[in-house]
Amino acid sequence: MDSDKPTKYKSARPVYDDPLWNLYDTIYMKIEPRRKQITYGVSFFIGLILVGSLAYGIMSSRTAQAQADFGLALDVYKADVIKPGSEEEKNRNPAKKSFTDEKEKYKQAATDFDKVAENYSSYREVSRYYAAMSRTYYDPAKAQTDLEALSKGSSDVSLWAKIGLAELYAATGQTDKAITAYQGLKENSGTLPKSIVLYSLGRLYERQGNNTEAIAVYTEAAKANRSSAEGRKAYERLNVLDPVAAGKLPPEEPKKDDDI
């Protein structure tokens, strides 16, 4: 005789033998005791997906904002300086940013790049570089400190900082430091043409009164790329310092049609 005690689970099995129902019944009987754990697990997994989607959306938004803020700072850095009352001012495009004073322009650029560096780690190094280069126009001492710090790395920005630092040393009369910096760039000048490095070295050696070294690097510069602006200038200086050495150089190669 069947007991009247209710069971925890009783399926509404059809009176005939249905294979699909048997499969459903078997799976249900296995899942039922763990239904709460499974429900919690699925809910947790869905939560992770939602949190991940939200985090991705925030990151994407910050990346876009970082690019926008960096671009605005770069617009200031590259803006034209137009004197009031000049012909340029009359023809100025009002939609394009411009300044009336060079120092004010670079002060604004440095401030903007500092903010980008502070707020966005992905743009920190390159923003610090541009902030330092901006300061070379109104605070060279601070610019030198910042560029020296940036130049110690091995990234592309570090290489740019080394180039900027060499130029700053030369511009502020620190000839020995400038020569050392350019000598380092001889081995790895990146996208900076080697003829520029060599010509700059020659000018610095001349400033020191070291014509022997100047002649050597001018010769190397003219050989490296005689058709470039710096190659031609190096050849001109070589003609002044040592016409015999200049005469031994091969003639400048004519430009090809592709170079015109």
C-alpha cells in the first residue's frame, strides 16, 4: 500500500515510456539538490560579466578622454604665434588656435601636458617630455632637470629627451655636456639623421677651438649625406677649415627623379 507521506520531488511522468522525459527526469533529479548553489554560481558569473563590461566601458572612456586631452595640449604646443597688427593676424584662421606671445604659449602647453601626465598613466612619459620641451622656452633649468630624468630610460621618449637635452646644452652654452650628448647620439640617433648629429658636433668643436675634431666630423657628415642640408653645410665649413680635405670628397650625387 502506498504511503500518504509526500515526497520532496515527484515528477509528472507520462503514463507511457518517453525517452526524452526519462532524460529530463534524470537531469532534474541530479540538479534539484544543488539548485541553490547552481543559481548562486550562475548569478555570480553573470555579475562578473556585467562588472567586466562596466570596467571595459570605463577604460575605453578614459582612453578616449586621454587621447582628447593630449591632442588639445599638442594643439597648444604647435599653435602659431601671431603678433598683433601683423599681416598674419589679418589672415588668421579664427578656428585655429594661436597666441600673441611665445612664452605664454609654451607656459600654457607645459601646464596642459602636466595635467595629462598627472591624470593618465598611459600618456605620462610622452606628456612629461613635451612639458619639458615647452619649458626650454621660458625655464631652461627646470627643462634640463626634467629631460635629464627622462633621458635615462630606453624608450623612444628617452631617445627624444636625449636629443632635446643635447640641443638645450648647446643653446645654453654648456659645450662640454653638449658634445658628450651628441657623441652618444652618434651611435643611436633614432629617426634623427646622422648628418645633423655630426654637423652639430662640428659646430661645437669649433666653439671649443678644436678644429681637428671639427674637420673630422664635418668630413663624416658630408660623406654620410652630402645632399642633405646639414651635409652641404658641413661641406661648406670643411672648405673653410681644410680646403684640401674638402677637395678629396667625392662630388655630390645628382638627385634622382624620385627625389624631386
